[in-house]
Amino acid sequence: MGRVLFYVQHLQGVGHLHRAANVANALAGSGLDVLLVSGGMPVPGLGLEGPSLYQLPPMVARAGNFKDLVTDAGLSIDSSWKAARRDELVRLAMDYQPNVIVTEAFPFGRRQLRFELLPLLEAMTAMTPRPIVVASVRDILQEGRKQERITETLETLNRFFDRVLVHGDPAFARLEETFPRADEIACTMHYSGLVSGPPPSAGGGLARAQGEVLISTGGGATRGERLLSAALDARPLTSVRDLTWRFLLGPNLPGPEAERLRQRSEKGVIIENNRRDFGELLAGCALSVSQAGYNTVCDILRAGCRSVLIPYADLGETEQTFRAARMHEAGMAQMVKEDDLSPVALAAAIDVAMIAESGNATLDLDGAAQSASLIMGWLAAA
């Protein structure tokens, strides 16, 4: 049985970890021994089915600043803390002796983790036999990188990595659209399809959500309260004001903001925490209103529901706007830019979405299973 060490670090939202968990589950389901190593805050209800989970001392970014890294106790991270976590990670990997090592996002992102990932890769590539080294990356990256950062990414890729596994459908977005100089990547690039959750099951949340307007913000750390508040104000302005509106509060939404929203609950409005049956809720809803994170959009595509996307675009973020615009151009969703978000603008987009065709798409959504198939093939060839 092959062994796969899958490293993932989420810093604010939980999307990176959930995507990694979906792929890790598929790898374990293919008969591989999988160790998922997480460096972010523990997330309950991750739904691992087969992989083992190893929790490193947690690291998180303060809201809105990926350069300001702190411990789970809110303490600034110093060189001794980094050295201890680096040594723990390298020791773990050496004891595990993986046949494949997968780094989620790195080196295309997570530059802050070079202090432990470069020593890890140096140790792994010095092993005999040398494990296959795979970069796991979503299809759309943050744009506007400095040239020296792009050069650094290419140098790391071409020094350590054997494969780039792009979690996307090239018919929707190709990596080179948001990563300049992709033609300089020396290792081979493979598209897995979009990593979506499983198809919605019959019953469960589906029956309870039939005909609802579903408002969600993922983890809720990135401007979630603004979207939720705008949706509450937009409700009486829409053609679907008489439907039940269900608002899902992410675990990272600050407590005072969550309480303000709960106090505004009224007849026909349900305000509750995120639910594990989100896919079923989407499959049964009349309309979804959400941000445009990778996982949420994949769930919307899987459910085939009508949707309005308000992409997170604070602090120069471009990834969600690119995805939402591509969805809008393809007729899969309506979009309201974050700078244009108001109750009136949101209500107008909701009414347009309600008379449009539903969001069914022919995109490849089986990225987890196909990632496992690709890795199994690479192991067999090695």
C-alpha cells in the first residue's frame, strides 16, 4: 500500500482544508494510506473517512492580513516557534516515509510557510527511494504578483516538484490565465476537474430547504456580515420576499456581528450556524446568494441551483472576482461586485436570477476521484 503525506495550511477561511480533505478521502478510498497534516486551526466536522489527521501547532492569520501570523492563543510567531514546528513536521515525515508528498497551494501560495516547507522538501527529496512530489493547486490564483515572487515560485517548482495537480476544468479556467510564465514550469501539469463534494443525497436537508432562499458566506471570516446584512435589507425589495430565507453564519463570523444578525430575525427568516447538509440545502433551494469561494461555487455547480455571487474583493483580492465573472459570462450565475453591493443592487440581481435558467453546467466536478486516479497511476509507473 502506498503512503501519501498531504500537507495543508488554512490561514483564515476553511476552504483549503475542506478541499484537501475531499481529495484525501478519495485517496484513502483508492486503497492508499493517507496522512493529512494540517497547520491551521482545528475544524470540527471535517468528515475524514479513511485518512489519518495530524494536527501541527495551529497557526492563523489575523483578519485581513496574511502576513500577520499568530498562534491559536493569539501570540505572535517568533523564530523559536517556527523552528519547533519545522522540526516536528520534518520528523513526522521522516517517520512516515511517504511514497507521495502533496503540498496544498505551495509554492503557488503560502509563501509564509517556506520556513518549514523548504526543509521538508529538502529532506523528502534526499530520501531513497525519493517520493513523488506534487503541488496541489486550485485553478484560479491571486493576480498581480511581483515578478520576483513568480520567479521564486518557478525556482521552487522546478527544483523539488514532479507534478502540478490543478483542481479545475480547463474548459472553465486554465492555470496560465492567472499564473504568468506557466510555460516555464518544468514538471508536468495535470487537470483533475473541480473538487466538489458528493452529489446531494435524497431527503435530509433537501426536503426542509425546498423553495428557500439560501444565504451563506462559507467560513464567514471575510466580510461575511456585510453580505448577510445586505441580504436582510434586500429581502423586502425582491420578488421572492414571501419565501423562507435561510441565513447560514460561518464559524469565523465574529460573535458580536452574529448576534446583531440574530436579533434581526423575523417571520420567514431563519438565522442559524453553518450546517453539514449544505449540499442538500443547495439542491432544494430556490436561489443561493453567497460569496464566490472555490468550494462554495463547486457546491453550487453540483446542486445546479440558481445563484447570485458577491465575490470577496477586499485588500486587492482578485480570485473570487475572476471566478464569479467567469460564471456570469457563462450564464451560470448573476454577479454583484463587492464595491457595488447594496440592498437595491442585490435585490435586482436576485430578481434577474429567478427568471434565468438554473445553474446546471457540464463542467467536470469529479476532481477528488480523478486526483486519486492520477496519483495511483504515478505510483504504479514509479
